Amino acid sequence: MCIISPSILPRSLLHPSSLPPSTLPLRLKPPWLTPRTGNIMIADDGTTPVLMDFGSLTLARIPIPTRTLALYHQDLAAEHCTMSYRAPELFDIKTGTTLTEKVDVWALGCTLFALLYGYSPFEPPSDQLVGDSIALAVTQGSYKFPGGVGGYSEGGAKQVVRRCLVVQPEGRPSVREVRMLVEEIIQGMESVAGA
């Protein structure tokens, strides 16, 4: 679960009455938030993370009944989502599918990887992938953990990344499942530290 400071949300999200009635969803959720490391800032207190860049905020579930709509959302994702954090299903959106919050789970896995190692899993500093190479790596789920890092990243963090970076959205955990996995890992670490 993500806690978002009201001070960083657009006014229309804080005051839904300012939106036209036809645009009011049952629930607003950013499937293309692309929560990459560049979108996480630190507040003046020096410790509180603040999420930024809600330019692509949209509905949580978007049915894609036509090819025209698929191409529209594919172009929208290409324009608003950083390629190396974009979920594989956003590179070639299929007619008859539904885009879900699983695109955020993918981006979360990319962000966690970047926080652990300092770069996106699909833009390793030594390989210098660009354009089509990045798209191919993402759509094939081709990434590697750096060797010899050790420490906390060898524990549960890698497990979370692996679970989030599954190419098929159906194979990725839900946001609730990611939260439960992280809570289990934290409890395990606390029990080891307390022993």
C-alpha cells in the first residue's frame, strides 16, 4: 500500500467534485505512475519519501475492446512511461485485454531493483542498452542481478523483485500480495535480528 501526501496530489484528485461527472471513476489509481527512483524525493525533514510526477494518473483498470483503443493506450504509455520501467504488456497492447494495476507492480519491481543497485534492471550500466534493445529486454523479462553485492539485497528484496518482474501480468502478485510478502520478509528479518 502506498501512502501519498495530499500536498503532492493534483487538486482534481483531492476534490473530485471539480471533475466532470462523466470522468468520476469509482476509484482512481495510477497504472502508469512509473514509480521510478527519479520520482521519489525526500521531504525537508530529510527522511520522509515523497512521490512525485502524477502526469499519467488514470483509472486502475482499463478495458481494451478495440484495436484503436489499444493503439491509443500504447502510444500514451510510450509518451508518458520511462521505457525501462514500462510493463511488457504496454509495448504491444492486445485487443480484448484489460490493463490493470499489475503494470504498477512491474514498475515497483524495477524501482526496488534500482534502489538496491543504483540502476534499472533493463538499463545496466555496462551493457548500454538503448531503444529497441531495452524494449526487447523488458518484453522478455531479461535482467540480471549484479554479482558480489551481498547484504540486505541477498535476502527478501531479491524475492520481491523476482515476483514483481514476471513478464505475464497474471503471474505477478497483486499490490496486496506484494505488501504481505514484504511484511513476511520484515518479520523474518526482525526475528533473526532478535535471536
